[in-house]
Amino acid sequence: MKDTIFTNHAKHRCQNRGIPPKVVKFIIDNGKSLNTHGNKKYFIPKKILRSLKYEHKDFLKSYDKFIKNTAVVCNGDVVITAMKITKRIYLK
């Protein structure tokens, strides 16, 4: 994604949950996506995280905790919300 736009709801949720905007952008750019209710939910599975370990070493070292436990819901270039992952996400 070129330019990510955050809705007011997304800004508020990221701030409440302590998720930095650069982590949200990283997840969208590097993660997998699932279709959910007409939107896309992005997250980074462990397998992809391991492959990114060498290319983005410093970023992952700083934000590892956030990246593992965060999912982002988008509609096009607009971030609707960001949430903590509490359940296992099944890929089809």
C-alpha cells in the first residue's frame, strides 16, 4: 500500500491499545490477509515473521511484541481498526 489512511476509529483504537502506526503499516505491507465482511484482515503468521527476521532485523527487535499479537482491518487504503489477536486465525 502506498499511503495508509487511518479513520478516527482506527486512530482511537491504536492509541488505546498502544499500537504504533508504523507497526500497522508494517503488518499491512508484509502480512497475509483474509476477507472478512467485505474488508481485509491483515496479520503476520510466524512463518512470514521468520522470513522477515533478516530483512527487518532492527524493526522486528523493537516491535516484535506488537507485530505478533496485532491484526489490522482495512477497506482498500483505509485502516478501519487494529486489534489484539486473542484467538488462532485459520487460513483457508
